[in-house]
Amino acid sequence: MTEQIDWGNLPFGYMKTDYNVRCYYRNGKWGEVEVSSSEEINLHMAATCLHYGQEAFEGLKAFRCPDGKVRVFRMEANAERLQRTCRGIMMPEMPTEKFCEMAKQVIMLNERFIPPYESGASLYLRPLLIGTGAQVGVKPADEYLFIIFVTPVGPYFKGGFSVNNYAIVRDFDRAAPLGTGTFKVGGNYAASLRANKKAHDAGYACEFYLDAKEKKYIDECGAANFFGIKDNTYITPKSESILPSITNKCLQQLAKDLGMNVECRPVPTEELSTFEEAGACGTAAVISPIGRIDDIEKGQSYVISKDGKPGPVSTRLYQLLRDIQYGIAEDKHGWVTVL
Ligand code: PLP
Ligand code: COI
């Protein structure tokens, strides 16, 4: 059946695979891991995930490598970020060890869906944790369900590693400084849908949010962090309302390894025009090089790529990251698990 999949032209979308893995939290503890071939879940209509947004998710990738092995990238870091999110919306934390065991199990159970190396596609893991216990008053549930499903995916932004244009949307905020923007919860994405449609309808790859308080600084885009490059320096926003991107942290480390400086600080919109290169980065996006950012409400354009091609530093960082993910370059920082 998988012979019919056009691996080289996969969208970033859902495809049914063979199995998912599940674990229930009841009576104050996590139960045994269950393997399921159902795509559905049975849910109480008063479950807190449906009413009060007790939903957290993660995103990570597994790769079929040229040496024939399967590698999964930054599994522990994703487990730890999920725990942080759980603390943020009062859900029980899934221990790192169990998270990793389940991730490895679901990858191997769906091995035939891991795209071939040559396709450039990967197997995307989507862990999610939801409050399943019934409540009508606003309070945390007493029962939870953790699931990991997988789906083979292609690039998130058009063309993968190719230049796209982005739009700053001043008439929407995705997250407030002391809100949930720093956690990976479904509500942040619901809050992004209208702005995302506006950007897409106007022909942009994605919307960029400014800091909600002053509307002066770049926060992040709908599904990825921002970085800019100039004067041998990797610059990325410091903000209370953005997701701490694991890809961004890897790129910061790789930039340091290349002898670059790294600055994590507020990035005012006016600075955009001074960058030699810029990109959106994340698990789904990897690096999506930025051609131009239009501040649509202000009628201002910041051109970053003059020739419509990815810049040399972004290209180097992209290749280094991919080579580590595919086991081609040495995994100096212990980011990869070989299955
Ligand atoms: N920012 C947002 C809002 C995201 O949804 C994502 C995707 O996970 C990222 C940034 C990138 O984070 P990561 O590199 O950990 O995938
Ligand atoms: C990811 O990069 O893993 C994301 O979660 C982004 C998006 C698909 C929500």
C-alpha cells in the first residue's frame, strides 16, 4: 500500500498510518501504554479539553537515513517542553522516559510510513495531551489522555528550503506577554487562524506577530520562530509570548559552532531592513528563508533577500541541521536518537 505514496510530493498534512500509542492518566497516575489502530477517541462531552482548552501538543520528526537507520530528533527536549506546557495549564506531566518509549514504539510500529531518504520527507510525530475528565466549573480535569500519532510529511512552507514572503499583522495578537504564548497549547493556534487566513489570502506564506504590549518588536510567526543574520551574528527575539523553539535553540548552537555571535534580544521592526538574511524556523518549517516582510497596515516593506535566493549562512545552517538529522554529520550535542 505504501508503494503508492508519492513520497517526494507529500504535503504537510494528515495521512492515516497503522497505529497510534495511548496512555491514560487516572486516579493520580499514568497507566500502561496501549497500541491502537483506531483513528478515533471516545470522549466525554464535558471533557475539559473541549470547553476549557486543556490541550497541549508537540511536534517532532523521525528520519530514514542514508545509512539505513532511523533517527529521531530531540525527543527529550520535546518531552521536557510538553512538561513545561503541562505546568502552564495545570495538567499532569508525562515523564520523559515514558514519552520517549512511546515515541520510539509508534515510529517502529509505523516503520513503513517513514519516507525514503531521497524524498526529503520525514515522519512527523504529533504527541497530544488532553483533559478528558468532565468538569463544568472552570478547573483542571482529574483524567487525561496522552496520544502519539504519526504521519509522513513534506515541507510546511512552499518549496521547503526556498524563499517566501511574510506579512506582519498589526490587527491581531496571538498571545499576551503573561498569557499562554510560551506554551504549546491549542488555544494559541485558534487565536492565529484569522490572521493566518488574512496573510494567506494576500499571498503570503504566513503571518508575523508583533509583541502585543508595544507593537514594536517581532515576536514570531504562526508556526515558527524568527531569526535574522547580520555582521556574523545570529539574532532572534527574546519575548515572553513566543514558543521556545527547539529548532531555534539548535540553530543558535550551530551558529556558535560556526564561530558566529548569538543575540537573543528584542528585535524592533525597523531593524528588519538591516538583516543580510532572515528565516522562520521550527520542526515543521525547518528553515524557511524570508524574502520580504511586509508591514501591511503600515504600508511598509522590508526586503531581505535581494536575489530571491536563500543566503549563505541560512544555507549552511540548514545543511548542518539536516546532516545531523540524517546521521551524515557528527551529532556533537547529542540531539539524535538512533532507533
Ligand atoms: N513557534 C510556534 C508558534 C510553533 O508552533 C512552532 C512549532 O513547533 C515553533 C515556533 C517552532 O518550534 P520547534 O522548533 O520546537 O518545532
Ligand atoms: C511544528 O513545527 O512541529 C509545529 O507544531 C508547527 C505547526 C504545524 C503547528
